[in-house]
Amino acid sequence: MEVHHHPEVEKKGFKEYLLEGLMIFVAVTMGFFAESIRENITNKEHVQQLCRGFVQELRSDTARLDKVMAAHQGYVKNDDSLLVLLQQPMAGMDTRKLQQLIGNSYSIKLFQGSSGSINAIKSELHLKQFSSSGIANYISDYQFEEDIVKHVEDLELQHITSHIQPFCEAHFTTANMSAYFFSKNQRVADGRLRNLKQDDIEQLGVNVSILKVLHLDAIEHQDSVKQEAVRLIKYINDRFGLDEK
């Protein structure tokens, strides 16, 4: 009869169990820290990528603002010339020049800011690099000024549509409207106007004065947006170390 002997299993001591447990704990902890470091590095790279894109868009915005403000400064000069002409006696008024200046008042260049990077950053504000910074406040200030510009530009458009356009409809001839708006050089054909009275001239002068105020107001707030953009660029470069010049 065969007798099977089971090998004796050496029992581990308490210290060995403690050491194994400690090694497992250290391995898990190190893994956690390694993952945390990896995630932090990834988030930092993502944040810098978003910030670089944002700075590029802000620089584009400031370039567009320069063009829009330059256009508005031209509108103000046109308003001044028109107001001087409208205060002259109607009998000797240069009606061809009058129509030309009115036609110049009919168009407006608007500012349209970039929004892609702002929206991307606002959706990632939970990231530590953003949440521990003041970028949300800077963005809020920038968009507040943008909203004011949009409001003033809407007022400009409404005023042109409500007051300048009706004058053209009531007093321009077909030939002059077509020559100004459809010819390459945008020049009226002649000085002929329809059904023009002194009261029409006076009312146009009032409306152009209001339009000038709106143009000046737009320039002021467009410049405020530009200053906020410059301020935001500097903050991003300093805070997130983009080394932008």
C-alpha cells in the first residue's frame, strides 16, 4: 500500500506578509503618481496648444480691428464733409458731391471676432492649469467689450437703414443710384435729385450728426476691444510661458 506524502508548505511570517503588502502598496502608489504626472504633462501640452491658438486668433482680431477703426475714421471724415455741405444754401449746393457723400454713408465695415479658441478654452476651464489662473476673467472682460461693439454696430446699421436709405429712395434718381452702387468707381452720374426741399436737407443733417456720434462711439469701443486683446495676449504669454514676443 502506497502512502502519498504531501510536501510541507512553509508558512510565511507576519513580517513577510507585511513586506509584500508594503511592496504592493508602493507599486500601486507609484503607478498612481506616474499616471497623474503623465496626465498633468498631457494637460499642460493641451493647455499650451489652446493658448497658442488663442493668441493667434487675438492677433488676427487686433489686425481686423485696426482695419475696422481706420474705416470708421474715414466715415467720420465723410460725415464732417457732408455736414459742412448740408449747411450751405440749397440753391448753390453741389448736389453731385452731396449724393456722393451720402452714398459713402450707406456702407459700413463691421468687426467679427474669432470665437473658436475662446469656446475651446471655456469648455476646458476645469483643467487645473486654467482653473488656477485668471484667464476666465480676462476672457469675460474681452467678450464684454466685444458685445458692446456689436451693439453699437447694430445701432449704426439701424440708423443707416432707417434714415440714410429712405433719403436715397426719396430723392436719388435711378441713374445716380445705379451709377454709385453698381459702377466700378462708385461715382454718381450727375447732380440731379428728385423732390428735394429745405426740410429734407435739415432732416438729413440731423440724421448725419447722429450717425457721426455712432461712428465715434464705435471707434471708442473697438479700441477698447483691441486693448483687452493686447492685455489678454500679455497675460497668456506671462501665465502660460508661451515665450511670445
